[in-house]
Amino acid sequence: MSKLVTLNEVLKDAQEKKYAVGAFNANNMEIVQAIIEAAEEEKAPVILQASQGAIKYAGLDFITSMVKTAAKKATVPVVLHLDHGTSFEQCMACIKSGFSSVMFDGSKLSLEDNIAMTKKVVEVAHAMGVSVEGEIGKIGGTEDDIHVDEREALMTNPEEAKRLAEETGIDALAIAIGTAHGVYKFEPKLDYDRLVAVRALSDTPIVLHGSSGVPSESVEKAIGLGITKVNIDTNLREAFVNRMREVMAEKPKEIDPRKILGPAREMMKEVVKEKIRIFGSNGKA
Ligand code: G3H
Ligand code: 13P
Ligand code: ZN
């Protein structure tokens, strides 16, 4: 499997067989390696995604080259996806650089503008053989200081989800059903009825963002009800940095970065493997 594949090439099978493909955020070489090695060992299709922040940190060419290099050696299907792109230009830059998939996150726009902008991205992306994820409803962060009632108001309206999917032709649909990005202060409660309502109105594969810290039973239930892409970042950051801290505490005189980053990479790989098994994508590649 030397070339990168699109979301369609991994999510259609997931939808049919009721499992989900893990979408893991990558920011540097060790993270790319941890994710790909975990997917290889679990024989799972995998999505590596880079946020605009990751691109700013590592550089677009570095991200693309690292993932392409890793994918070239991999036997499992690998998608390279832009996570939460907020401009047409950012999506185009990623396509030009070699991404096989992009997300246009127009969730902060009005419904009409979100549809219009997402459609514009889809037109170009599809012509280039690249898949697109759109977002409807506002997912936000755990740090956003908003009340539960207010968060509920930001959740996805199923009729609007149907319109975004139908009118743009997106390949995946991110919805807000009670999750948030980052570390949860309270256990998140997912609105399964809302998920069922979206699924009833649209066949487009549905994406769960902010999935770190969501109890595995809740993630499994959501997958059973139609989630086919599960985004994980925070739990990977925790695994990586906690292990770095441990090693540095055990060996305060260590000055070789490889001796600190190597164990961190191993710990992250274990977490990715665990997630893959929860999502049921192990053995599917
Ligand atoms: O959805 C957010 C992801 O965790 C990426 O976060 O923008 O800090 O890279 P970031
Ligand atoms: P978490 O960091 O909460 O896992 O969210 C990841 C995400 O949704 C990336 O788009
Ligand atoms: Zn997200």
C-alpha cells in the first residue's frame, strides 16, 4: 500500500461492517511513527490528521513527507487528512502538498455560508481525487466556559446536517453530540438520539470529534449507531508527555533526546493500539 488513500476507501467498509477508523493527530516524526506502527501491528486502516497548528509547528512539507514515507512502507491503508481547516486556501495548500483528504470546518459560519464554502472545497478536492469532511454544529473545547444548556444549543440540528451533506457532497460529516476537544472536567454524556436522527436522514459517514476521555462503552455505542471515524488527540498527547516526564524523573541526568522520546513513542503506540481495538478496526486491513 504505497500510496495514500481517501476517506471513502476506508470509511465505506467501516460503515458497512459497523466499526470505526481511528483518526489520530500527528505533529512530529515520533507521533507519525507511533500511529503507523500501531496500525501495522493491529492490521488496521488508519487516518493520520494534521491540524493547522500541527502544520504551523512542523511545516506542511515535513508533515506530508513524513506521512508519505511512513505510508510507503506500510501494508495498511493510510489517509493523510487536514483536521479543522478553516479556509479554502489552507485546504488547497494541503491538496497541493499531497494530502489525500481535507476537512473544511465551517461550523462557525452561518449555515448558508458553511454550505457554500464547503461546496467550493468539495468541487476542487473531488476533481483532484481528494476527500472532504465537513462540520455542522459546534464541537468546541472543554475549556470553553459554557453551561450544559448552552452547549446543547450548539449541538447539530439533524435537518441542517442533511442539508450540508446533500448540498455539498462531502465524504464525511462531523457532528456535535456532546463531546468537546481536550481534557474533560466531567464525564461527557453523548446525545445518542441526535446521532440516530442524523443517521436516519443521511448516509454520509459520521465523525466523532473530541473522543479522548469519552468512556469506551460510549464510543462503542456511538459506533454501533453509525459513527465511522473517531478523532483522538488529547489521549495521545497525555501518553507521550506523561512517559517523557517519567523517564526524565527516573533519569534526571539523561541528555540524549532519543532516550526520552523513544519510550514516549512506545507508550503512544500502545494507546493507539488500544483505541484501534475499541473502534473494532483491528484486523480490517
Ligand atoms: O481538534 C483539535 C485537535 O486536537 C488539534 O489541536 O489545534 O492544538 O493542534 P491543535
Ligand atoms: P481530542 O483531543 O479531544 O481527542 O479531540 C481530537 C479531535 O477532535 C481532533 O479533531
Ligand atoms: Zn476535532
